[in-house]
Amino acid sequence: MKKILLLTMSLFALVACNNDDDENTTEPPLESFDYNETLGGDLSNVFDAPTNLAFVVGNNTVNASQSSSDVDYFTFTVPSESELIEITLDDYQSTDDAAFIGIVAGSAFSNDASSTGASDLLGGTLYGVSNRGNDILASMGTLGGAQGFTGALGSGNYTIWLNQTGASSEAFFNFKIRKAN
């Protein structure tokens, strides 16, 4: 009887220790958010009334289809104690390589696309086929004349402006947000 009791207690202690280790080393799974204009509707064309997207800590994909001279605006929040660490252009389909992405801090733009200058932007960049699979966040921060930034963007509201002036295009972005260190 003593051996069975000792064996049971040892097994219980081993399971309890293993459970404690799992709780300390296992991180919660990343969440994801997906927006596809084909399914969710056209992103706003109005600079001061952008589409509000509910980004989460994790991967946030946006599929934007634009025709010539189409302008799209959307806003999102980087949650408290988190940061936007990447904007990856997962794919880009078009017969030209001349689309633009701009970003401002806040939940809307102050001016429409035709009146917005680089100095109104936190950052921006041209993107296209040559950027497929690449993180474009750093290059956005170096736009000449813009306010500029380096590294990740901290918690707060941000608004994106997508502008296609040439041939129709389809862009697939992944906005990666993580908990800040």
C-alpha cells in the first residue's frame, strides 16, 4: 500500500511540475484579422471618414483592389502596450509598378489626396511588384519631406492612404502587431 501511495504522490508531483512549466513558457496563440474588399466591400474613398478595421495583436491582412485613380482610406488602432512592427506586401498584381501607401497618426486624414503633401504624412512609399514579400514599414518612415519615423510604431490610432493612379491593381498587405517588449 505504501508503494502505491508513494507512486501516486510522485506521479501527481511530476504532473504538477510539468503543468507549471507549460504555464510559464507557453505564449498565447497569435490572433489574426483579415479584410478583403471583394468580401467586405470597398474601403472608404473619404479622407476624413476612413473604414475602421479592428486590428489585433498578430497578423492583420488587408486585400485592396484599386482601379485607376482609386483612393482608399482605412484606420486601425495599435493596442496599448503593443507596436506595429511590419507592413509586409505579401503580393501585388498589376500591369504597372506605381502604387502609393501613406500613413498618418490619428484616426483620419486632414486633407483629401489631391491636397495632401509629404509634410502632412508620418511616412509613405511607392510599392509594387519589386516589393513582393518585403516589409515596407522602414521605407515608409524615410519618405522625403514627411515627418518620418524609425523602427516600430507604438500604440495609438493610425490611418492608411492607398492610392493607385495607373492601371488597376490588387495588393495584399500584412500589418504585424506584437506586444511591446
